[in-house]
Amino acid sequence: MSNSKITLPDGSVKEFPAGVTGMGIAKSISEGLMRNALSIEVNGEIWDLNRSITADAAIKIFTWNDKGGKYAFWHSSAHLFAEALEALYPGVKFGIGPPIENGFYYDVDLGDTPFGDEELLAVEKRMIELAKVNNAFVRTDVSKKEALEYFTKKGDPYKLELIDGLQDGSITFYQQGNFVDLCRGPHIPTTGPIKAIKLLSVAGAYWRGDEKNKMLKRIYGITFPKQKELEEYLFMLEEAKKRDHRKLGKELELFAFSEKVGMGLPLWLPKGTVLRERLEQFMRRAQVKAGYDPVVTPHIGSKQLYVTSGHYEKYGKDSFQPIHTPDESEEFLLKPMNCPHHCEIYKTKPRSYKDLPIRYAEFGTVYRYEQSGELHGLTRVRGFTQDDAHIFCRPDQVKQEFVKVIDLVLFVFKSLGFENYTAQVSLRDPENKAKYIGDDELWDKAEREIQEAADERGLKTVAVKGEAAFYGPKLDFMVKDALGRSWQLGTIQVDYQLPQRFELEYVGADNQKHRPVMIHRAPFGSLERFVAVLIEHCAGNFPLWLAPEQFSVLPISEKFNDYAQKVVDTLKESDIRGFLDDRDEKVGRKIRDSEVKKVPFMLIVGEKEAMEGKISVRRHGGEDKGSMFLTDFVSAFSKEFGLPSL
RNA sequence: GCUGUUGUAGCUCAGGGGUAGAGCACUUCCUUGGUAAGGAAGAGGUCGAGGGUUCAAUUCCCUUCAACAGCUCCA
């Protein structure tokens, strides 16, 4: 038997006897790697560690630190769950059970059997017992006929439906213990490494995501190789609950919802408004520096405007319905997008190639009829404000403009403490071109330009098909917050379609009419969503320049209220925001209340301070900065009080 | 939009066929207190909305609205 040339991730090539397994390779590298190995990537495909490699291959061994390793681990955990469930509920029918971002789920049909927290615990217990048995996951190739026979006999209609859609010859079963499942794999070698198990929740989910189908029970769970990691994860979940922007938004009096106003329509309270307006000021200033011109457009527009833009055709049916005027049969739509309005601004006069690029920026509030079940705090609402702008430029300027926008977006992220971000190039779905408008050539060009611009700035990008807007491809920015959760924020889009639909033109150096290109962009995305993410990122402890209340002045007793008031007045003159807590309470109480409200600075004044004309500065969290003159306080933190700048 | 759960004071929640309770917040009084809750008294609710069953409904039933979780969707 000949040898296989195995290329390792570092580029080195090792020879192994043909038929070597991933485990064998891992062992040859190190004992430690063998212990931690979970799956292996073979020529770009993820395999089981004990599957034989018969040809030359480039491989990478995955451990818990790799997505490929985690997915195999959780996928195997889903099978372990199924095995435990079947042991306790014979006859249960299984849907699908994939690994997900955090753990796994399995869709099951338990008939009318009630299934709640107690049942989850029971299954969890059985899973732990079964994991200890350390059964191997055994892969077998089966023919379609065999597969159908097996599940017909077992009586599992969902699996039969799945097999029906599969190609004969590419069907595999996996078995561990007494449990056999239709599965493509890959799996970890044995159940043993699954040491820490938590079944998290039960929810309804339609078979194959179609509401016409039967609703199955979807059981979510997560597993880890170590108990400690599970505990950390559960702690993180608790922490996420504490940081939930809906909870903090209420506690910190930032925003509210009212049934009377209508669902998904946020009311910004005074403190939330300060926060929001600070963000706006920050962005306005950055945009002026970047050459944008602010514009303002109305909240409604003639239906015809959106027919022209294509939005009506695409989203009209599912939107807020047109507003009809009493007299004439005019129809208006609540503005769902700012771009058509900006196109009309562009058209107010003839444009020369020398005028371009023109950049119109607007904090434009738009209204979209989101499905009721989709509404979620500030992250998904029906009326929201985009930090929108449209750049009209010549085709030869697209890339350079795109790069400038990337710089702006990254500046925003940096200023707000989002250090971890990735960018997604959202492309069109090549299988379903009818979803999009415009011809292939322009799409290809736009997709290329986005990728080039991203590369130029050294952005780490992932391309995802089918995520484009209907008029053009996008570069979407995802940030990771302090708890490691990913959020989609800013977006930049190249658009060749709207200029065509609105017949936008400019006169070129050749004295001929040309069509400009539009770039849509919103670094925050929407202020609502951005504020939500920011709240959860910093747990309500906003950077000083954003804090709705930057200080509180806490007199030790009412004897010092006058002095305290002077302190407040002086700071307000320096545009520093804060309030006087002159309640008839002890200072300990006032400190506690300011701490709970997450006020960054507590300025304590008593006899000593009043005498010396000083303040005692306590930072949120308890740090004592000692006593100082007011002017020293202001100059010490003046940088933090003001807007970050480019 | 679909399925499930929930809806009681400003907030967090208890209760239950005979029209309601706690803690915090609020108001007043006492207290003038030096770095995370000083004390006392008081006020506050069509028990989400509409309908039904009943002598009697906040409680049981139906409808509806909203929130929450999940599914589908997202210019």
C-alpha cells in the first residue's frame, strides 16, 4: 500500500500509510493534540477523526478552540441528547438536530407529551450517564433503500422525508450505543469528552420552518468538555440578562414603549435623548470633516416616489399602507427609506463631473411595518432613525469613496469601544437572481469593488451569498460586544440601480451625459439599534462623553446645598451635565443612588470642601479621586467629557 | 404573521369565585448625617381591554391587545 502525503496547516508535508486516520496524524504530532482533537478538516471538508484518509490531503486538526471542533462536539451532543430522549420516551420522532452558534438543538415530535423544565433535567441526567459509557460514534454508508427501510421500520416520518431528498450513495448513518441517526457528520470519536451538559429551553418550531407544517418541540442545549466552561457560559447568560438593554433602558430611564402609542414605536425619555443626541453630534461632526452635506427630507413621500425606486413593488404589500388624502386621490407612504428623497435632491440642478462626489447626510427617521413577532426592544422597531447618507460619485470614484466610508465606520467603532469587528461582504444569491434588480454586469462590478475596497483597508471579510439588498451588494459590519456576542451594525452599499431608475446624470469632461453611482451607508445602522447594542456592550456604563448625567453633586447635609448648587452651575457652564442631589438623606444613601443610576462622577461636598472651595471626587464603582479644585477636575477630565474626534 | 407563556400599585412580584397585598420608589414629618439603603406616618390599583358563565368574576370560559421565548421575515 502506498503512502499518503499529508500537508499540515504550517505547510509542512508528512507521509503516512494510506488509510491513516485523523487521530493517527494527531498522535504523531503530539499526545496533547491527540487528547484535544475533535475533528479534522480534510481538503476543506470536515471529517471524523477516525475516518481513513486514503489519498494525499491538506489537513487541519480541530480542537475545542476551532469552530469546526466545537460544531462536531455539539453535533455529537445533539445525538447524545436524542439517544437519551429516546431511552426515556420510546417512539419519539426526530426532525433535525444541528449544532448552532452556541450549542445545539433537536426538533422532536413528542406528540402531546408535556415537556418542561423537569423533563429537561431528567433527560440531562440520562445524557450524563450515557456520555460516561463513552460509546463510539460509528459511521456507516447506507444505500437509500436501506435508509428508507430502517426509518420505515422505526416509524420516523421526518427522517423518511429527509432521506427522500438525498442522493443515493451519499447517505450515511451514525450510531452510538443503541441510537442510530441519519447524519452527514462529522462527529467526535466517542461520547466521553462530553462532560458538562445543560439543556436550556424548549420552544416550538415548524417542521422545515414552514408554518403549514406540524409544530415540533425544539429543545436547545449546550455542552462543554469541562464543567468550568459550562459554568462560565451560564454566568455569561446571567450577565447578558443583567445587561439587557430593555431592562437597563427602563431602569436608567432612557426610553419607553406605550401600548397607546403603538408597538415598536419607541419613546425617547430625556436621558435617552441626551445619549442619542450626543451620538448624533459626534456623527455630524465626523461627517462634516469627511465632506458630507447635511440635508433634511419629510417623513412621508408620494407613493410614486417609491414606485420609481422599486421599494413599493418589493415591500409595498408588507408595509404600512398608503395614506390617502381626502380630496384628490393622492397616495403617500410613510418614508421607508431616505434614498429616493436624496435622489430628488440630486436632481434639483444639473451636475458636473467636477461636482462629484456629492455626499448627502441625514438623520432620517423611517417607518417599516415589521412583523409583530419580530419587534424586540430597540433592536427591531417600526420607526427608527438611520444615520443615513448617500454618496453620488463617478464610476471611477467608487472605490476611493468606499474606502473613505470604511475609514469612517472604523473610526466610529473605535470611538465607542468596539474593538472586535468583522465585515461581511453580502452578495447576491446566484440561484435566485429574480430577487434582485439590475443586470449581471453591474452587479459583478459592484461586488468586485466592495471586495477590493475592503482588501485595501486590510479588513477581514467573509463573503455570504444571498444577503445583498435587492438593488446592490453590501459590506455589513459585525461587532462583538463585551460578552462576545455578535451584532450587525453599520452597512455600506454600492448601488447602480437607483441612479438608473431616477435617471440621475452628470455632465462629463467630454460634455456627454453620464450616470453617477450611489453609495448608501449608515455607520450606526439605526440609532435605536446602535444604542441598544451600546447599552449591552457597556452594561449601561457609558463613556463619559455619552453619559446622560456625567456627575452628581452630593452635599453632606443641607447646610452645604448652596455651595453644591454653585458647583453644579459652574460645571454646567463648561457644558458638563449633571444634577444636585439635595434630598434630605445621608451621603451614603445619595452615593448608593448615584451608583445605581451609573453616574460616572459623584462630587461630595461638606464642610471641608466648602471651606477650601474644593470637591471630593468619587468615580462610579467606588474609586476615590480625592479632593480637588473644580477647575482641576474639569481640566483633568476635559478630554473624556468632549466628543472624540478624528 | 404563526405557536407557546405571561399580563395585579411607578418598579419587582405574592395572592385568589365574596371588588386586593409586600418590598422598593413617591408625599409629609423627625433626623443634619463624610463615601452603596437613618426613622416614622401617609398616599397610591376599573387586578391589560371587551364579552360570557354565576346571586357574585380580578380569579372560571371566549375574544382582543401587548410583552416575552421560538419559528418565518428584514429596503
